[in-house]
Amino acid sequence: MIKQANPRPNDKVLDAIKRVIDSGRYVKGPESVKLEEGFKSVSGCEYNYTVSSGTSALNLLLKALDYPIGSEIIVPVNTFLATANAVELSNYTSVFVDVDDSMNMDPDKIEEAITDKTKAIIIVHLYGTPADMDKIMAVAQKHNLDVIEDACQAHGAEYHGKKIGSIGRVAAFSLFPTKNFTVLGDGGMVSTTDRELGIRIAKMRNAGRDKHPDDADEFGFNFRLSEVSAAVGNALLPDFEAQTKRRQEVAALYTKGLEGVGDLILPKVLHNTVPVWHQYTIRTEKRDELKAFLAENEIQSSIKYSLPLHLVKAFQNKYHIPEGTYPVGEKICKTLLCLPMHPFLTDEEVETVISTIKKFYT
């Protein structure tokens, strides 16, 4: 079976876990501090804060930004549920914007979604492919809006020489097992270049506390990352650069091998960007048939995501947005397919995927 994702430890992980167990310190210890420092090379941000998941990162940063209740937050219609769930659970209002053929938010459609209640734009760099940040930042600056980067799939990606995560005001990263950089469990990071916001985030992830164990400056959460998870991250971080390079090599093989095959639409990459290929996502009108054919040939694939957010029950029950409102996103959700993508794929396995897809179309 050729796996769609394949998270693995290295030979340093068990020693790292044992080191924490021997220390007897399981939270708020040196491993988390070390991981936050090391993550600077991934996020491009001076201030990084370990948290319990990428979802926690989104929830935490939105609460820390402290917009008025009912504020509107612009969200792409194609993303994982957590992006907009965090908006709703912060007592804000989700305003959806369609995507373009890059599968990221269409920057030309943002301005029409802005009202006097809009406070921020959440940009998702879906599948590890950078969104069009120059256009997005220009709209945000024109209307005095924050830009929040959901970089949960974009560890180490670059836009015009800048690390994804360092362009907006604040960013969320996921360290889930299948992500490009992982702690082999639930984990996340909030990254920012804004020192004052960072100080607030650090307090709020720890019940609002700073130095006094029983006093708090404000209300907060328990969103801390365990020391065991942080130690796993520290053991795996030295492999991150090489594994990212391998993902890029696999993507190049797919692009070369699948160009012009059948009705396939291959991923679009913007000029002067460096994608990191959390997923290699193709589109085809024969998506379900191709997925079944791959499975018959012992090749895993996945659909991320099958529903645009406005058609998810929870959002449909609240906003009652009819089907057809976001046609590009709706079309993409019906045709996308994520091929095997991880750094342990061999060239032979990639060629097997390519040749099997070609066979499907013959």
C-alpha cells in the first residue's frame, strides 16, 4: 500500500521522551522553550508560543486580539472546519469569501465582503501553497484590517522571500502527526512579530497567569503543550529542512509526470513563492472514479475537503447561505483529490502513482 500520509519518528525520539520522563517535569519546562526558539526558523517570527493544537492556536489568537463581540472576520470558503470554528467560538461572525483556481482565497473578492464590522482577514495557505499576500495585504491596509495567517499546512513556505507566518499580524501552525512538521500528536504554535500581542498570548494559554501561580491579569485557557510533545518536536526539527526538500521533489515528479494527462488540473503556484506541499491536490471531473481506481491498486488518496464551509451543517444552520453562492469553491470541493504526499515516498512509488493515473485515463 502506498500511503497518502506517513508520519514517522526518528532514532532520537525515544531518547527525547525518556529525557522528559527522567526529569519529572511534564509541562512548562525547557523542552517547550527550546521548541519555541527553534521554530523561529520555520515561522520567521521572533515570538513563538507552543500550544496544544492548531485549533487551540486559532482560538487563542482570536481571543487575544479582543475584537468587539459580533465583529466580522473574513474566512475562505474552502478550509478545514477549525478556521471558522475559532471565529464562531470567539463570538465573532464568519464572512466567507470564494477561492480562485489556486484554491486559496480570491483576493479580488475580499473587498466586496468588507463592512464597517470587519476586523480581520484570515488567510489560509491551503495545502502549503502561499496565498497572494501582496494583494491581500494591500486590501487589509486600505481598510485598516488585521491579517491572520492560518499556516497550519504551510510550515516553512515562503512568499517573495518572506516566511509564511511572518507577513500578517499573527499566525497559527498545527503540529498534528500528518503535518510537515509534527510532534507526533496534537500540538500547535502561535507565531507573531508583535511583542505586546505575544505577551498576551503567553498569558492566555496559561489561564491568564504571568508569574503569580494564583493570580491572573485576565481570563485565559489551558492550551499548554506537554513537555513530552515538545521534546518529540525538538528531536524531529533537525529533519524538517530535508523532509521539506523531499516533498518538493515529489511534487516536481508529479507535475512532470501528470502534465496533460486526461482532464487533470494540477496545482497552481504563484510566481516567486516556495510551496511546501502538505498536499499535492489535483482536480478532475472523474474524482470519485479515480479515487476508487487508485484504491483498487493499493494507493491511498484523500479528499480535503469535501464541503465548502457555508454548506457545513453548523454554518448552514446559522447563516442559511444557499448552494451556488461560492461557485468556485463548490466546484473545487466536488473535483479535488489529494495524492500520496510525504517525505518517505520513493521515486518508484511516485512513478507507480503516476503510471496508475495514466492507466485510468487510457
